[in-house]
Amino acid sequence: MNVAVILNYFKYFTHYPKYNTRNNYFFVTFKKRYLNTDFTPLYFCDWKDYRKITITNGSEKWEDYFKLMLRLGQDQIPILARVAKLYENYFEAFFEKNKIDLLISGGTSGFERCGLATAKKVGIKSLCVWEGFFRPNTISIDKDGMNAESYFYKNASKGITDYKPSDLFKDFFSSYMGSSNSYENLNANAMLRKIHGDRFKILKQVKNRFEDRHDLERIRLPFYQHFGARLNYYLNSHNYKSMEQISKPFIFFPLQTHTDSNIVFNGTLLPYRKYVDLVIDSFKRISKRIDISFVIKEHPHDLFRTNYPKPNVEGVYWLHPAIPVTKILSSMNCLGTIVVNSTAGFESLLMNKPVLALANAVYDKYGLVLKPEILSVENVSDLLEKLINIKVDPEKVYSFAAYLFDEMQIEGNLDSIPELNEVLNFEKRMMKI
């Protein structure tokens, strides 16, 4: 089988050819950073070739392809319709030339989304790939798109509660729920270093920005925003609370990165800070009546990218961003979780903590979570009050987890180098598409 792989955020599949399996892999990218690598065969599509497209010959789907950059307020370049048409033409020719049978793509950038749409248009099978829901042990796959854009979300069986888990899931789930967190014995700064790796080293970040200076779709945060967020952390990190300082029962609000594509594609409010303000205002409305605390944790990968105002609100505490989500959820004082559509909501359900979700999420169906019909302070505050009295149905969550795992998860980690058994399992799954 001839398999095309779009290179964008992860290099996981570039290791597949070295195992000499029966599939042929063709890599394609729009990022110049990959041109000096040894991924072969590697094809490059230069968006600047849009000049060959006439002004009237643009793509009708360009707004959907470039939804991420448009909704995040990036420059709305008037040539996007022609860039999208260039991508469509490129993929059609690329598929035909290499006799492609299957496309593997992410679902974030316009190039990736155009690849998926074009594959579907010409009758080529496709797999949209992103991080798994059982992290860091799995990879998510779906033939249509990510998260709530997925075929799974739109067409999952209504008989989910009657689903019979596979033996593979039973073995996996037992190991997953019994695993310990590797961050537990580290202090906060050490945990941050382990989470970040070299991702937020200043010189590396400047280097990456320079290398991607011609990348049309790079989400460019202003330097002053990076600098201000980093400076704010260094000056105010002592104000973060530890778990030991939270003595009362609480509702947990784990923040997502403010540029998270899951929010852009499957949420309604932007910028993300509007969700944060809405949730805090909702808690303030009922805080004296329910007499519990409200605990917020910033996403550690957002720590040096944006800075959230932290007003002095009674009962609202900001935890250190390095504290593992599982440690917070396992606290006896944690009464429930409110999320936009974070994977932390799914983790919360697995740990028997009820969830209030404010946007579309893979796990928001089948009565597993509370969800407001209209986003308003009144509606959200009412549901927060209701949340602390809800009990999670473990059997229902287990059935959903089994269905999710068997239908759209495969063991592996996109940030790692795959072993032979992972490659063979993934290729076996590809054959069933």
C-alpha cells in the first residue's frame, strides 16, 4: 500500500520506513524546516506558488481550511483562497503521481485539512491523527477529523452503554489506571523542566521562529507577549498554591493552551480568556452560597506564552502549573471539574469526578457530562452548583472508554520513536480503514 504522510507537528511516522514493512511511505510538507532532513521520499509544496492561480480561481473551502489562523486573529491574508486552491491542485497531482492509497494527516493546519478534504474528494482513504485520550500511551485516529469534528463523534453508536470491551482494552485499561505518575517525586521547577523539555528555551524558540519565518500558517505570538508571560512567572511564581494549601472541598478548572485547536474548531468563544472570565464570574455568583473553593491550573505549555490576570477573588486559588492533573483529581477534596473541552475532562470521568463541559468534546455525549445550552454566567453558575451533587456512573464511563479505545485509539506516543510492534499494530489498523 502506498501511504502519504503530511509532516507538520510530529515526526512519528518518519521512522516507519526503516522497519521495511510492506507499505511504501511518501512524505509531504509545506514547512521548509524539513527540507534538510533525510526523510525520503519528501515532497515540498511552496505556498508562494499561489501566484500561478488566477484571482477568480480560488477554493470555495478556504475558510474551513484556514479556520485556525483566521479565528486566532492572525493576518487574514487576501490570497488565502488562492493558496487553498494551490494546495488542492497539488494534492490531486501528488496522489495521482504516487498512486496513493491512504493519507495520514493532522487536522490543524490548512495544508493538513486541505489534504484530508482532497483525499475524500478523489476517493482516497484517510486517517486524521492526533494525541490520544489515554495520555501519554495512545494515539487518536479517525477518518474525518480531530475531536468533535471526527466521524466517531458524529456517528458513534447510541448503544454505547451496552458496548462489550475488547480483551485488548481490558488489559490496557488495567495497566493504565494502575500506572504511577513519573512527576510525583519532583519539585515544581523540576516538573516544569521535565514537561517542557527544551521547548521553551529562549534561544531555541528564537531559532524556530527564524526558521519558520516564511511559514504562512505559523501562529506568531508577539515577542512582548512571550517576554511578559515569562517575566510574570519569574516574578510571581511564589504566589501559586500547592495542593497542601487547599484545605476545603473544591471545583477544579484546568486551563487549555490559549491557542488550542480543539477550542478553535469545537468551541464558540475566542479569545480563550473569555472562557476563563466566564467561569470565574460564574463561580463568584454562587461562591458564598455553596461555601467551597475554586482551583485553577494553567496549562504548563502555556506558561511562557500568555499571562492571565489573577484577581484577588475570595475562594479562587491558582495552583502551580506543574502539579499533575491526576494528583489534583485524586484529591478527596475535588468535587468535580469544569473544562472547555480538554482531555482533562475525560481523565476526570475516569477518576469518578463529574464534569461540566462548555464546548463540544468527544466525551460530551451519552449523558456523561453537564453541558450548558447557552453560555452565560447564569447558566454556568447554575450547573456549577448542580455539579457538586452529581455522581459519576463508573460502568457507563467504562463502557464509553472501551468504545473510544477500540474505535479510535491505538497504543503509541506521537512524541516518541515507535517500536516495531507499534508500527505493525498501526499498519494492521490501516488495513481495516
